[in-house]
Amino acid sequence: MSLPTTLSYAQACDRLTACLARDGRFILGIIGPPGAGKTTLAARLQANFPDISQVLPMDGFHLSNTELLRLARRDRKGAPDTFDSLGYTALLSRVRNQKTNETVYAPDFDRSIDAALAASLPIFGDTRLILAEGNYLAHDQDGWAGVAPLLDEIWYVGVDPTLRLERLRARHIRFGRTPEQADRWIQQTDDPNAELIAATRVRAHVQVAPDEVDAPDAPDAP
């Protein structure tokens, strides 16, 4: 399979506008390695299509720290098997088949407490554009294979590796890790996950140019 065509942000918006000319709900999957800027891109697109779009993050399906300890996976939090992948697939299926008068409640993730918040994101039935963003939407193992068929398109967010690592390190330190702990976490957890995600890039329809994604006042990406 060949790598996806790279679009500027303006070209990506034009593509999305054309997609929205079709009838019905459009679900866009936004993928990329940790620190690439998935949440930033989702936020910019939501701001570009404010009256018809909502963001649906994957991170609300992190397993709890207690469950990760039971499974001996706490030191790999963020890996594909540290999420409720089947739960996410089930919720996305509900969103795919949602009636216009129905509200689907999705969980969100609060990085300040390192935990998911149940039923904190109402997804409204009349929302035309759902911006689903997360690491493993194009992954085909660990229970994730059912996600991609529920998406209308998948966009990959690429980024310069040095910039990505700088972002990750700063984020880890901002949320309480020492520089040494941040470097260790990146090496042992984030980088192996990034390799898995990069391998799914061939399943994306397009890639958004990295220098087009950044927005200084956008929220931190997961």
C-alpha cells in the first residue's frame, strides 16, 4: 500500500467541505503518534465548522490505573491493550447509527488527574461532522479492527520527530514527571506506540502537513 497524499490545512478543509456536501453524518478519524497534534487538528477543524461538528476523543477509554495495575500494564499506559478498545468500538457504532433526536454520552479524559470521566461528552444526534481523534483508530489488533470500518475517512497527522519528542517531554514534565522520568517514559512507552501508529499511516486517506497543524492556543494533544 502506498503512503497517503499530503495536504495543506486549507486543502484538508476544502476536502472536508466536499465530503460534507453528501447527505448524512460524516465521521472523520484523525490519527497520529503521541505528540503529533491530533487534538490540535481536531480543535482547528471544529473551529472551522463550529455549528455542525463535535470532537470525540479516544482517550476516554483508557483503562483505569487500578485495572492497569491488576493487569500489570500500568507502566505501559497508552499502549493499544491499555484501552477498552471494544467499548470504544461499541460507542462509535452507536454514533454511526445515532438517531437525530438521540444523545449519546461519551467519556473524556482529564490529564490533570490521569483518569477518564464517564458520560461527560454529549454527542448530539443532529451533529453532521464527528471528529474522532486518537492513536489507534486505524490499528487492526488488540480489539481495534472494528473501528476503521465505522469511519468515513482517516487522516494521518505527521510531524517532525524532533519536534514531536520535544512536545512529549514538555508535556510529561508539565504533568508531574521529572525530566529523567519523562525521557524514560518516552523511550519505553511513547516511542514503541509511535512505531505501531506510524505503521497504520498506509490506511489513511490523506496526511495533513505537519507545519499546517500547529495552533498556539489549541489544547494539548493526547
